[in-house]
Amino acid sequence: MKVSSGVAPSADSVPLRRNRSFVLLWAGQSVSLVGSQVTVVALPLVAVVTLGAGAWEMGVLAACGRVPYLLFGLPAGVWVDRLPRKRVLVVCGVGQAVALGVVPAAAVGGVLSLGLLAGVAFVAGVFAVFADIAALALVPLVVPRAQLTAGQGALEVGQSVSQVSGPAVAGWLVQALSAPVAIVADALSFLVSAVTAGGIRVPESAGRAVERDSMARQIAAGARAVFGKRVLRHVTLCTATHIFFYNAFTAVLVLYLVRDLALSPSVLGATLSAGAVGGLAGSAVAARLGARFGSGPTMAAAIVVAGAASCLVVAAGGAVAASVAVVAGSQALMWFAMQVYNVLQVPVRYALTPDHLHGRVNATIRTTVWGLAPLGALAGGLAGDALGVRVSLLGAGIGAAMAALWLVLGRTGPASSCAR
């Protein structure tokens, strides 16, 4: 098998800020994330405020956006390894823009429904699967291995900045224009992402495996690369467990904030932005925390803190100002911890994976992790209907914290020691 690399040996000496391809990748992903944060707020608001959805309907809607990972994640990894990854990003950006544009068009035409929202979430989710895997697989082709942790940290900082601005922008747009029209911002952001992806310089053959094995064998190779290494296996299972409960939590969070706490769209958006402020701080200090305390212990502690912090939202109530303070603090602490975990766990994957397998390894991990997301969303919606939204949120937070047990069992350490 022949594999070519898109990173020149001398690239280690080039600062990331002068790495044109990385800057374009970072900019495109950051802009699309701002738009995505608008939809994260606006799409549930369309369901709750415009269409009167309840807890179960919210769970189903959230599940529709995540189930494409379960259905297409593994074959997507094979295709991403076969195709030019830059081209995949361009096509997916355009596809997501078109899919999301259906929502405001349907609202104007008076044909908006929960079924249509679910369909849009599913189609956009299919494109997101390929885009997500391709973007992750591009990183080690445009960033030298010695700079991967710094590169991942920069990407996470960009994500946090997007999460700071996105919900606030979403709240303002929803208040001023209505939730369906606000989704136009997300559609436009994906077009920007497609344009920036087109400017990335990487050889067409970079990182692509020249092999003619069946798809099943290539999928199996990705699975072996993930689950055959103890540390990578336990990190993946920890992430998957946490994401299951995180999606149970987020499936009913907007419903709780709007119905139980009576937050307006603009206040809701500003409140959720506090989470991204914490995420920005977490991204900035993650590498130092990992170096000081060790990657494994820091990651385990971060998962526990993230789960415990999410439980705090159930203490909100009474005056709106008090509710906002509690929810904002909970979100800030939760996202601080989650970003510490994210910055440290992704380089583990890069360190253990050869270039020609990045697509399949990312697909295996994404399918395992996000394949559980729709089940978590359905569980959160079902629990919210049966037990009440507060109980559902509390249970999800406790479950998310317990995901750290996988890291304890795997005794996760730095990437340099986890080739076992």
C-alpha cells in the first residue's frame, strides 16, 4: 500500500498562524460552527415555540440529526480515505447549506411541520457525517505531528469562540426575525466553509490509501485500529458514554429553559453563550493541565466535572435573573471541562493512527460515539415525558460523569505511552 503525505518535512518550523492551509481549515470550521450554533438554538425553538413540540418530539428531532452517524459513519470513513478530503468538505458545505435553506423557505410557504424539521435535520446530518470525518482527517495532513496538540487546541479555541457568539446571535435573530428565518445564517455559514475548504493546499493523493480491499475489510481495518489499542479503546468508550448522556441532556434543555424557566429567545441565547466562554478558557489551559497532571488523570477529572456541572441546571428557578445565573454558571463549568477533555483526547487518536487510516479511524470513533447520540436523545425525551424534565436532566448529568470510569479502567496515559 502506498501512502503519500501532504506535510513537508520542514513544515515543523512553520508557525501554525503562517500555515495557510491550516488557517483556511480553522477559519472555515469556525465560521460554520457559528452558524451551527444558531441552528442549535433556532431549530429547537421552531419546534417548541412555532410548532408546540413536547419532550418526546424534542427527543425525536434531536435523534434525527444524530442517526446519520449510526447509519453512514463507517462507510463514510472508507469513502473519505478514498476521495480527496478537501473536495468532500466543499461538497458537504454546499449540501448542508441547501438542506438548511429548506426551513425558512417552508416557513415562508406555510408548510413548516415537525416532520419537515426532522427530515432537514436528517439530511443535514448526513452531510455533517462526511464533513466531520473529512475535516478531522485533513488536520494531520496540513499540520505536522509535532504541532498536532497545538493545532487541536487552536481548533477548539475557534469552536469556543463560535459557541460564545453563536447562541447570542441566534437569540437576537430569533427575537428579531423569527426562528425559521434565523436558520438562514447557518446556511450561509456553510457556503463560507465550502469556499475556504476549496483554498486548502494539499496534494490530491495526500493520505489516501491505494488499496482494493472490499468495503467490509476496510471498515474492519478501521475498527481494529481503534479497538485493538487499549487506551484508544477506553477513550472511545468514555467519549461514547458521555455523549449518550449529553444528548439525553440537550434533547430537553431548550424545552426546560423556555417552558419551565420562561426564558425569552434572546435571554436563552445569551445564557447558553456563557458555556462557550468556559469552553474558551478550557481550550486555552488544557495542554498545560495535561502536562502538569498527566493526560489520563486530567481527562478523567474533566469528564466528572462536566457531568456534575450539568446537574446544576436543575437548581434554577424563581426569578429570571437567578435562573440565568445558575444556568450560565452550569454551562460555563460544563464546557470548560468538556473542552479540556476534547483538546487532550483527539491528539491521542492522531498519535496512534497512520495517515492512510485517519478517515476510517475517525469514522469508527464517530460512529461509536455519535451512533449512541440518537439513542441518548430519545432516552432523554422519553424520561422527560415519563419522569419530568428536571429528573431527566439530573439523571443525564450523573450518567455523563460516570463515563470517567472507562478512563480509570483503561488507566489512560499520554499518547506516547498508549500504543498498547
